[in-house]
Amino acid sequence: MRDEPTSALSMRESRRRRRTAAVLSGQTPTRGRAPLLRVFSKLSLGSSRLQSKQKKCGFSELYSWQRERKVKTEFCLHDGPPYANGDPHVGHALNKILKDIANRYHMMKGSKVHFVPGWDCHGLPIEIKVLTERDGKTQNLSAMEIREKARSFAKAAVEKQKSAFIRWGIMADWNNCYYTFDGRYEARQLRLFYQMYDKGLIYRSYKPVFWSPSSRTALAEAELEYNPEHVSRSVYVKFPLLKPSPKLASLLDGSSPVSFLVWTTQPWTIPANQAVCYMPESKYAVVKCSKSGDFYILAADKVTSVASVLETTFEVISTFSGVDLESGTCTHPLISERESPLLPANHVTMTKGTGLVHTAPAHGMEDYSVASQHNLSTDCLVNEDGVFTDAAGPELQNKAVLEEGTDVVIKMLQAAKNLLKEKKLVHSYPYDWRTKKPVVIRASKQWFVNITDIKTAAKELLKKVKFIPGSALNAMVEMMDRRPYWCISRQRVWGVPIPVFHHKTKDEILINSQTIEHITKLVEQHGSDIWWTLPPAQLLPDEVLSQVGGPDALEYVPGQDILDIWFDSGTSWSYVLPGTDQRADLYLEGKDQLGGWFQSSLLTSVAARNKSPFKTVVVHGFTVGEKGEKMSKSLGNVVDPDVVINGGQDQSKEPPYGADVLRWWVAESNVFTEVPISPSVLNAARDDINKLRNTLRFLLGNVAGFNPETDSIPVNNMYVLDQYMLHLLQDLANKINDSYKQYDFGKVVRLLQAFYTRELSNFYFSIIKDRLYCERANDPRRRSCQTALAEILDVVVRSFAPILPHLAEEVFQHVPYVKEPKSVFRTGWIKTSSIWKKPGLEEAIESACAMRDSFLGSIPGKNAAEHEVIIVIEPGLLFEIIEMLQAEETSSTSQLNELMMASQTTLLSQEPRAITAGAVELKGTFLINLEGGDIREESSYKVLVMPTTKEKCPRCWKYTAESSETLCPRCAEVVGGK
């Protein structure tokens, strides 16, 4: 690639001299072409060329440069931290490039961009990877050994991802990122924890939570993924009536035993049953089974469907309202001496089952709520490994509840003669998103955020937040509504400790402002490792230590729970966001964060200060294969962004596309749904950029030798066609700016593609070549065209610069009239002028184009320059408009003839007296609509097309010469003048 383009005019002159000599010697040379710069020698920028380009154009200094500018506005995009447990993938590329496009746009617009990249470095996935690398030999690892290995693993992942983000052209200060394992970050998080605790928003309680036996820890809703193919052994169970309610007693004759019919997908929870719940407003029925003669009670609406499942028929004996069951009891189906009361509950539905719900308070959120209202036992019979404890009895103890435990419970129900039916059920069931194994709901002592009150305030604040797309707001609100509470404690070691001390013998905890201040100072200086490395006495301030037994008889020990990593990352706003307001202009993440980081950020921010941490939230979809299928190694459709840039081992199958193709793919995609990527998608992106490069070559080649400061033509003196292009250019600039503001980068790409394909390549460039190549270098008509081309080049380059920064910088280095090429990003956003806006010109050009289309349509596949055109327009407004393009009656160099692309054009207000034999006559009408409809006039026109009678000029190739060996008058004048 040359540092400076070859002078277009010197090249043109040498061609002209060669042509003139050829003409005089009787030869017929080919027509000249403008010197298209040989820049962009390769489309792709592999790693070495990419780094060279980035270094030459100052990519690494750009962020710090723009931070030092003295500007009034600031744009803050808060980077949601990617997880530090793997290699960079196309999901990262989608997210980081979208953010970078937004940042570069706002920086070019004149804002000081605040963007601090971050990483989520704690948590179970990293801990599990560290442990599995040891081939299961984990028993002898201490907490600190696990933490040290996890930290090393996370640091290595961060460095891999960071170097990839830099290769993709992401603008940031990469030496100053945030990490959730940084001591200063952890200390800020602990202060926020105590702030919420002190307000009563964080508490410790014994409640059912999602529990992962495979990870031996509690999980939050956001850490679950639902497996739609999970198979459960559902059962229909009899709960024998023990004591009927008064109403029910009056309906039964007392001679035949009656049982309540209950359905559950989790038979292992039946040993923990404490009640059977009903819907008070629903109708229930006493039925007689035709097969067994037994009597059952179930919801009236479920009689037919349940009988069908049980392969029998039910005879309805009587019906009654659910409220009539109040004060009744039934017998536990496995423990005959235990009562299970009948209790009203609003969570009972008629969509599935029998309309009666088995209630085990230790294993269900709604069940626990019922237990709280009615003082039922919430004892849990399942331990941390998902195994029945001794309290479950000798038949069940030490059996895994989801495996052998379920089998034994079903056999026990059969033995008690209370099992009516077992049926396999395929349904959606929660799995641990790290281990990919099923979870259970299990009661245990955990730390919770009381989000009931926070949710009300949060939903009110969300009304003031702009969501793109708008539907994401409802999705986030629905997810919050489904969340009864937020469990923030985890029974692991790789994370931030919950800063509380537990009494050795009593169920008491120690936490206050003094202990927190002491711990946060230690963490700030040394990191959270101190919780495991310092003696407990040193974790307490002296004044507190003396009150709780002193160093030798300390009554408290540090707690062993760590904070949920969603609390970890959700408090990032308090550490990263600038100023006292600490609100970001934009959060931009994938749709999974509606229940994850968006939500944890909002809830912690509302809890701490009753503010939303974001003003706008943009939500994008996930990357998928070409046909919308999920990416997986087994399907072979995983796309590695590094291979996209540098190519694979077999570059014939996996060519190097370069970083800008990756960025173009991101920008052009409809990111608000799922985003497909595949070789065909990347090939299409490369082809699109190639077309753009061809446009840029033409623009650069034809502004060579042009100095805007001295050679520009005032707008009002420019050719009408050139003025029209500036009019279109301003409209394009406005639409592109609006699209960037709405973060609709796909629309930016579509607008650009339409402009450089339709308006430029197919229309303007094809028309202006004669004026560019054949007029004198400094002819005002040629300078008019170059004035327009220079403005088009500037607007187009700035329009795509946020999307394709490498290409934009490459072009900017080759603009011939920039004496000291600077970064396009340091010179601001698109600049247009209000005087470019001339909607009246649309009528002039579009009416002429209608006639042009008639003419060209009549000679398909033929050279327009071999024809002459006569345009006849009745006197009136249309004639006056077209007359602006051609003042003389006949011309081969007028603006009208340039548009028609004929050898010469004649404009008449009435038909000529004689028409050449063989002329083709075309008719049409054009409706002129000016001043918003105030001026409307429909005029008719005729276009007469005939072969030219002149010869082909050997210089300009137009049929305007007297002989094929002499120049036409225009070319003779230009050559003679030189």
C-alpha cells in the first residue's frame, strides 16, 4: 500500500498525450479511466497486519486522548463483566463490538466516553474447573489452595479475553479495568452489603431454596437452566380422609372410606408432607371409581381427565365448594399416625394434577409460605448431597432423593396401598447451569435479600428507563415478579465472604458497623483472602474483640458462606460508575441478563439509594448457527472469532476475514433477535465490504489533485446534479445519526448499502465519469463534481467509522488533501450544511431521470452514447425545470445530456418538423409536487431516440466527432488548451 496516492492529474495527462499521439498516427486508443488508488490491497487484516494498523493509527491511545478532552458532555456505558472461565467466543464478539460501536459514535459526536471494561472472576464454574483438573483429588485441598488456583485460572482467562477484545478494535484503557476479585472492589461490595443489612433488607433465615446436590450449594434463579427433556416419575397418591369438615361429613354416609387424590412429579418429597392444599373458590367432587368401587375427592373440573389417566371412569356422587374443606384432615400416605391438615392456598391451580396439592414446606416456596401461615413443621430430611438423612427413617436414609430415594418412596406407597398410578412425565425441570445436573428445592439456613419492598420501587423506576427493544421491559418485570426472594449465600470458597461471625454454641451472629469497617479496610489492602488466612481474632477490631471473649476465648468464628456472584457483579455500579449520581447512560447485554446482571444491578442500586443504575438498557439476542440452531461442538457449528480474523488451518475452507468483517457482521445483524453466524454469513459480509471498498477507491481516485480549500465550488454554483447529491447526502447523514442514537446499527448498514450501491455506484458514478475524465483538470464543471465527491467521501467514511474503524483509518490515511493524516476519530462526527437541503432539486433530477429511464429502457444492452435524444415537453412548469439542466437547445455537454448519457440531447417545447426515419418515440407524464402540495402540475413529455450521425471521438468515446480520426470539438479544445 502506498503512503501517498499517485497524482491523478499527472496520470491523466500522460494518458491524454498518448491518446493525442495515437490519434495523429491514425490509431484508436481505449478511453481513459480515472486512477483508482491501489489501496486496500487485501481485505482481511490478520493479527500482525491488524496490530500494525492499530499501532499506526493510535488505537491504543484513543481512549486516553478522548478522556483528556475538555468537553461538556459525558457518555457512560457500564461494561457488564464477562465471566473469566473460558476462551473468547462469538458471543463476546457480539457484545463487545456493539458496545464499541456505541462508544465510538458518542466520542465522535463530542462526548467524553466513560467505559471501564470488567471481568466477573469469582464463582462456582471457575471453582469446579480448578477441582476437575485435579482428577477428582480434591479432598486434601484447603480453602486457600482452591482460591489460589481459582485466581490463577481466572487471571489467565482474563488475559486471553482481553487480548482478543483488543484485536477486535475495542476502544478502552486496557491497563485500568475492573475485576471482581480486586481488593478495592471487594471492600466496596462488603460496604454495600452492610448498608443493605443495616436497612433490614438482608437477613438470614431457614427457607427452601434451589439446591444443587452436584455443587453442594444453594443457587439463585439466574443460575438455573431448564431442561425440557427431563423425565420425572409422577405419581397419583391417596391421602385417606381422617377427619371430615362438617360440610363434607354431611355429604358422606360414613360407611365407605374416602381418600383425597393428589398428583406430584416429585415423589421423594412425600415423606416431608405436612398438608394438602385446596383452592377455596373451586368446586370439588366426591366420586366413585367404577373399577375399584373406592371413593375419592378431587376437583370437579379434573374428574374426566384424571379418570382417563387412571384408565377408569368416575361416578360423581356429590359436589361442593373448596371452602367447605376447611378444618378437615387426612392421613399421611406413608406415616399412618401422622395427620395432614387440609389448608386453603391460592397457588393451587386446575391446569394440571387433581386440584389438590401435596405440601412439603421444606421443598417448595409456596409450600413454605403455607407453613408460615399455619405453623407447620419445615424440617428438611435431605442433606447437602441430595441424600435422605437419618430422620427420613431406615428405609430411606443415605439414598439419593432423585435416584434410589424416589424408587424406595414409590415402593413404600405401594406397600401402604396408597399408590394409584405411576407415570413417566417429560417436562421442563431446573438444572444447575454449571454441572448440567438436576437441582432440588431444599430448606436450609441462608442469607436473603428481601426484595418484596425493593421490587415495588424498582418497577416504578423502570418506567423511566428506556428499553431497546421495548418488549424487554415487560420481560424483566415478569422475571422480577416471579422471584419470591433472592438467596445470596453460597456454600463454597471462591468468592467474597459474607462478613459475619457465628457464635460457637448459640444461634447468634455478630455483625455491626465496627466489624464491617475493620474487615473492609483489611480487604481493601490485602483482598478477601484474609478471611481464610488471618486468625479469627485479627478479623475483629480490638474494641469488639474485648467484648466477645478476647483473643484466647473468642466466642465467635467467621462464617463459611460466600456471596452469590450475581451480588458480586450486581454491585459493580457502586465501584465503576463516575460522579455522585453514579448512573450509566447505557447498559448493553444479552437477553439472559434480564434475569441476571440487569436485575441484580437494579435491585442492589434501589436497595442502597433508591435509584436505577441505568438510563437506557439495550438487550441483544444470542449467537446461533445459520439455521437458528444453538451452537455446540457436537454439531460442529461453533465459530471461533480468532479463526474468523486469522483464518483456520485450511485457509481454503476457513479464510482470514479480518476484524472489520467480524464487526460488520455484528453491525448488520438484527441483534434484537437471535444472531446467526456461519461461513456464508461471513462471506456475504466480506462481499459487502468489498463493494464499499470499490466505492471508496473511486472516491479517493477522483479527489486526487483536488484541494477543498482552493478548488471547491460554492454550493449554489455547482451543477444541479452535484447539488442534488449533497441534498441526498444530508438526508443520509440525518438518518444515520438517528439510527446510531437508537443503537440500531443494522439500519446504519442498510442506509449505507443503499446509498453507495444505488445512489453512488449505479447512478451518480456512471453519469459523472465523462465530466471527471475528459474536462480540463480545473474546469469549474469538474471541480463542482470533485466538491461533491469530497463531501460524499467525508460523510461516508465518518458514517461507517464506528463500525469499521480499521477501514475508516485506512481511508483517512489516503485522503490526498489531508497534509498530516490524523485519526478520523479525532476529527469529529459528520458535518453537513443546511444549504445542502434543496428539496426542489428532487423534481428537476427525478423528472429528468424518468425521461432517462424511458430512453435507456428503449435500447437494452446498447451503448447510450451511440444515440441522440430529443425531449419534447409542453410549455409549463416541467419545461422550465428541465430547462435548468440545459439552457441551449442542443448540447453534448449539458447537465441534461450528462444525465441522459447520450451523445447529444435536444430540448424542445414542441415537436420538431422533421423526425429522422427510424426514430423511436416514447411518451410519459410527470407529476410535479412542490411546496408541500401547493404547487401541483402534471405534464406530458416525449422522448425521441435515434442513432447518432456523428463519429466516435477517440478521446471521450462519445459520438460527437466529424470523423473517427479527429477529436470532437470539446476534446480538441481541452487538448489544445493544454
